[in-house]
Amino acid sequence: MNNSPKIIISGGGTGGHIFPAVAIANALKRMVPTCEILFVGAIGRMEMEKVPAAGYKIIGLNISGMQRGSIIKNLALPLKVIGSVRKAMQIINDFKPDAVVGVGGYASGPLLYAASLKGIPYLIQEQNSYAGITNKWLGKKASKICVAFDDMDQFFPADRILKTGNPVRQEVVDIKGKHYAGAELLKLDPLKKTIMVTGGSLGAGTLNKAIEKHLPEILAQDVQVIWQTGKYYYKGIIERLGLAYHPNVRILEFLNKMDLAYAAADIIISRAGAGTIAELCLIKKPVILVPSPNVAEDHQTKNAVALVKNGAAILINDRSAEDTLVKEALALLTNKEQCETLAQNLAKMALPKADEMIANEVLKLIK
């Protein structure tokens, strides 16, 4: 391997794709400080802002996914794909990478396809328990596919699969000894039982509706709530409830100190994105998963089922969550034995060194 390898990392669209991509880049930089890394994302998507903030250069492709219910917008899609493949070829010609990594998201497809045409080895990092159409197709020519769940040989060639887990942000999962600090930051009582609810940076309508509807039951049991609403829902909830609704309820648009929020909580209610699940396995706290129904191939349900099969989580479907979620959460809080079993089983599924394992595989691809 040369002393200054060049690597392109492609993909994005959501935090679930971007955070692992940055974690892989950071691991590569730790292993080979002289390596050059270039990101390729989709114009107008989250990565165009988050990747430069993490200290890396990014180039955008004019690519988007299928638009549900809009035939007009989809008519331009083939032209966008052709244009993006051409631009990806140009990026490869200019940058001359030794290897390419695809983490999923719109930009991943054109870039990996261009790499395959150019004979450049590429690695796919598949975060979910159910592979999407693009990754299944690109997996046929991938040198290595790094996965986070078992039974992925139904999607990819078995001899090229490596179970590494999903890279996580280390600062988020480092919660040891932070319970009191977390309670203090959130102005909560460290001795009271606490539920944390998170629907990701954008929020989850179902989770918010369930909590808002059943706040009286939660407060009747003197339980505290760390309620991260997401930016789409925060304003409406604050208008209805007020900022200082109750001393036991902390309503936040976004959690900047996720580690302290995790540390302060006794149980966690969450969507079932692959990145979130990877974090929860390392946090080792009882979790109730409510998979989002608005994702491709319903992969969040499949992610959640992978945990439920191992006795590592409780699954509540989105349709029934508004009525049953809070009742389940309050029952779990009082069941010490079930909490301990869920936490122990979750810990068994943790894969803590995913970023380094994947970075190592990328370096192995370079002759």
C-alpha cells in the first residue's frame, strides 16, 4: 500500500448514513494520517453541510430518489442518474482513488457504479438488516460488504460479507458515570424514574402524539420524561403545552448532549434506524422500538425484529403506538427483572469497534 492512499466515501441523505461515514473517515485518518479522503454526496442533502463541519471536503451529485405520488418529478430521474454517473466518472478521473466506500443514500449508487466501470475496488457498508435494491445490485461486484446483522447472505455473496456492526459516534455512547450529570443538565431529579423519547433530529409524529396524549398518566406515576420532539414538531408542541409545562417533563427540539440524556434515562423509546440501534446496543438500557413505516422496504421493522428475536427490545408497531406505547413504557419501568433481561441481551448484540474494522477492510483493498 502507498503511504498516501486516496479514498472516496459516498452516500448520505440522513444522519444514519452520514455519522457512520464520518466515523469511518476518522478511523482511516487515525490509522493512516497521510491518507486523502474525499466525500461525494447529493446536492441539497444533509451531508453537504455535515461533512464539511466534520472537516472533510465533499462534492455533490445532482441525484435524488423516486418521489412517491409525483410522476412529473420522476420523469427527470433517468437524466439525473445518467448525469450523476458521468460526474462520478469525472470525480474518479480527477481524484484517482485507490478505493471507494459506499454507505447508502442517493449518491452511493452512481459513485460505486462508476468505480466498478473503472475497475476500482469498492466496499459497501450496509447498515440495515434488509438491503435496499441499489446495494443488492452493487453488492455483486463489491470487494467486501460490511454488515451489522446476521443472515445477510440472502442479499449479498456470502464469501464477501463481514459482520462489523455499524460505526457510532463514540462521544454519544460514552455514558458511564454520567447519570447525575445528565439529570443536572436537564434539571431533573436523579432519583425519579425517567423515560427518554427520541424520534431523531426531524422527529417522529407518532411518538410525539403518544406522549402528548398520555402525559397525565405519566405524571400520575411521578415519572419524568426527556422528550426530544424533533424540529418539525417542537413549535406546535410548545404552543400547545408551554415551555415549562411540568417540572417532570423536559421538552427539547434537539439533544445536543445525547450522552447525558441517555445516561439520565432508565428506559428509552425510539425509532429503529440502524445507527440508533447500534448506539442503543452500546448504551445497554431497556428499549422500546417503534419502527417508522415511512422508510424503504420497511427496513426499520426488520431492524427491530432482529433485536426482538434475541430478547433485546420491545417492539410496538406505529399503528397502535398512540394508544399502547405509554402503557407499555410505564409497565416496563416497574418491571425490574424485564429491564435487566432486555439490557443484558442488548449488550450481547453490541459491536463496539465497527469503525476501525471497516477502515481496516478499506485499507486491505488497496494494493
